[in-house]
Amino acid sequence: MAEPFTIGQVARATGCKVQTVRYYEQIGLLPPPRRSPGNQRLYMGSDIDRLTFIRHARSLGFSLESIRDLLSLADQPDQPCEAVDAIARAQRLAVEERIGRLQALKGELDRMIRQCSGGRIADCRIIEVISDHAIYQSDSHFEDAKGP
């Protein structure tokens, strides 16, 4: 593909939806593109690289604010990378916390399944636990799993 690229070409090249490209422009993660005489957005290869970076960072679970910080730091290649390291460490901690919540959820589901006697739905422990919010809130071993 020769430069410049249309928004559709950029979307296809990066696996993004056109609306996502526009959104990233709107919030400032992508710079405003040049415009053709017909007011069509025109992108450069560097825009595709930046969008690919954003998509990869999103797939690693980084927040948009962290991505903004990472992009800002990436634009200063001669600076020390302690700030980048701190952002990555914070993301790893968030992932570890999420894993803990998921493990607690798995444990609760395993417990509900073990308590199922295989009888009638009217006597089903799984339905009872899911239906009764008070049981959910009173299970102290499960409190950590109720995160966001």
C-alpha cells in the first residue's frame, strides 16, 4: 500500500473498526489526520504503527490512560525507561488481582456444583445460590471475587 491511507485501509490493516479509529483520534491517542481536498481522512504509516501499538497494549489490558502515558514516553526515546517499567508493573499487579478474583469465582462455582444433588430444579443448590443475593454477600470466602 502506498501512503496516504484512508480510514478504511487503516482499519483493515490494524484490525480495528473505523469507529475505533475515530474514537482514538477524538481522545487524542491518534493525532488528527491530514485531510484530502474532499475532506477525507488521510493517514500515514506512522499512524498505522501507533494504532497497532494501541491495539496491542489494549490486548495486554492496559487502560487508555496508561496507553496515553506509554505513547508519551515512547515519543521521548532518549529518556530512562523507569516510568515505562512502573506502568508495566502496575498492569501486572492488576492482572494478578484479576486472576485472584477469577480463581475465587471458579472456587465458588466448583462449590455450587459439588453441592448439586442432581435432583429437581426446585431443590437445586445452584439456582438457590444464584437467586439469593444474601447468600452471595454472606460467603466471606468469596468476598474477594466480587471485584469490578
